[in-house]
Amino acid sequence: MTVHDASAAARASVERDQIVPLQFLRGLAASGVVVEHLLERYARRGALPVGVPEFCAKLGQTGVATFFAISGFIMVFIALRNGRTTPSGPAFLRGRYLRIAPLYYLTTVAIVAYGWVTHIARPDPAYRLPTAAEWLFSAAFVPHRGVFGPIQPIYELGWTLHYEMFFYVLFAIGLSLWGRRGAFGVLGALGFLIAVGPFVDAPPDAYGLRVAAYVFTRPIMGYFAIGIAIALLRHRFLHRLPRLPVPIMAAILLLALLLAALDYNRATTMAAIAVALAVTILPCAAAGTGRFAAFSRAFGDASYSIYLTHTFLLGAFAALTASAAMRGLPALTAMALLACLLCGIAGWLTWRWVELPIARRIRGRRPSEVELTAP
């Protein structure tokens, strides 16, 4: 093996070690959403025991913010990785659309069908089918108000995908204008949008430019910027990064996410998520092989499916386990872990038998872990 080959092999090993913990973080982010939504269902049934820590109600928000930071990181990773041709803006945007749209469309149809069947079984005077305009805006990832007021698509969980697709559009523009340096332009654009946000009020309009302007100037856009900044730093200092044992990495990661969920203020939350993401991209001893790697890859692969499918399971799960959850915090913790396990299994099966076959048919090959990152 030549010196060049050895260097390339070493770099490939580092790349592998960095992505595996990132997959683990993706799974944790999805699980945070599961726990928050489970607690909401228990609360509606009056099944929450006394003394539930306040941060538990913010795990879903933390998970979504973490997803956005990961997206920012991964998009720069795709654009800057050595030995690969930087995708053009249109090709990049097409790839991202084909990555997130199919399962989102399927789950949107499924949630409407589920609502219709439920209405047939138990008629609800307030029930109605989505209008043609709502179908159109939801399919196009355009922010709009539903009949009940909130700015969200037909499938409520799709609100995060509005942000994802808008970010992808910004990144595609950056690639088209500046190629590999497009990330710096996107950082500037995100900074501008966040800066003008305080001057943009929520409009009463159901849809239109003012609605989009309000949505895409919220502070949550800053998490994409965090991911971009960390990716640029990693690309610059890759060979100077320290190695961490997996247990230390996991401990720092979990503590950082816990601090983010405590949400003392937005700056603290952003800093904590930045730490969590930064830790996952450090080279980790033994992170690329063994049980941790296998579990992390499966966990990360399933994360998008977990996010979009868990709501179909949690209603029945909460109804069946409400009495157990009321017995105290240990029982509630056990139920939350069981829910994460079941939703994780369902998510992985959805990834394996729905997401992956669709992606193979569209792309003509098995998608890589990096390409599967969303939302």
C-alpha cells in the first residue's frame, strides 16, 4: 500500500467513525419526539403521574432542532467531501425532494384515511376532508393555515419539512452560485432571515408571501446555521480533531441534549445542541464497528420513518398503557422506553420495506447513510 493509499484509507476510516455517532444522534432526536407526543397523549387521558420533569415536555422540540442542525451539517458534508463531484443546485434539490417527499406523501394520505375511518366509526360534526388547496400546498411544502388556524400542512408533523425544503432550496441556490463555497452564502442568508425575524409579525392570511415570510424568519432557522458552521470547522480541522471513547461521547451527547431540553433560554439550547452535534463528528474509538455501529446505523436509518409513523401507534399505545403510566415515574419511564422501542421497530420496518425500496427504484441503487439524512 502506498503512502497515498494509506492516507486515503485512514481518512475513510475517520469519515466512517464520524457518521456512525451522527446516526445515533438522529435516532435520539426522533425518540425525543416520540416521548413528548406520548406524554401529550397521557396528559389528555389524565394519566400523567405527579412530578414529571419539566424538560420531558420539551424533548420533541429539542429533537426537531437537532434534526435541523444535523441537516445543516450533512448538506455541507455532501458538498465538501473529497473525491466526490459537488452536485449542481438542481440535482441537489431534486435528490433531497425525492428523499423526503415519497414517505411524507404516503403518511399524509394515511392520516387522512385514518381520520375518515375514525369519523365513520364515531361521527364528529367538526370533521371535514382537506380542500384541494390544502392538498396542493401540503404537497408543495408551502406554509399555509389550516381550517383551525395554525400554520401547518394536512399532516401536522410535516411543518418541519417546510423548513427542511426551504433550507434545501437555499442550499441549492448556494451551490448554483458559488459551488463548494455555497455554504458560506447560505450562512449569510440564514443570518439575514433570523435578523429580520423580529420585525415580521404573524399575518392573518391563510397563505401567501406574508405567511411564508413569517415562517422562514423564525429563530429555529438558526439550527441549520449551527450545523453548517460545525461542518465547515470539521472540514478545516479534520486531522486535528481529538479521538473520544464511545462511552464518553455518549455521555456528553446525552447531557447536552438534556441541557437543551431544559431550555433556560434560546442561546443555551442552541449551544447545547451545537455541543451534541460537535461531539458526534469527533473520531470515536471503535465507533465504526461492532454492536454500537450496527445499532446506530439502524437507529439512524429508521429516524425519518420513526418521525412520520409514530403518531399512528401512540394513540393506541397510550390507551393500553395509561393505567400503568399512572403508577409513578418509574412506570412512566418504562412506558416511554417501551414506546420508543416499538416505534423504533416500526420505523425500521418502514425504512426497510417502504423507504428503501422506493429509494432504490428512484435512484437505481442503495442510498448511502448520508443521502438518507432527513428531516
